[in-house]
Amino acid sequence: MRVTVDVKGEDTHEIDLETVSASGTAADGETVPTYRDLLREVDLSPHEVSVLVDGRPVPEDQPVESEHVTVLRLIKGG
């Protein structure tokens, strides 16, 4: 599955989940990519952003189940 990661006010990234190093575990024991893994792919820390799916925040350790993710920066240097 391909996932669009839209970092608001910055870039949009297309990520193929097949190429992501997965850290989560599905109910059947299979290793699956999490939202934390997506953040790592775009060089962001879960400590500085919120991940939204359909406008609602999702935990970064949850397996990726959406094809479109919005990322909001909570901290911006300056």
C-alpha cells in the first residue's frame, strides 16, 4: 500500500509501506508498519508532531491503516 504523508505547511511524501522497516505487531504476530515508522521515513520525531487520520489524532504505535495521513508540527524552530 502507498501512503501519502502530508506535513502541513511543508512537504507531501509518498511512501510505499512495503519498503518501510516495520516495528509494530499485528494480531496474527506479523510485523506491520506503524505511524511512528512513517514519521521516521520523513525524518520527524513523534515528540514534535501529531499524526492525524480523517482529522483525528492517532497513536504513533498504531499500525498504518490509512492511505492518507496528515502531520502537524507542534514545535517549530525559530
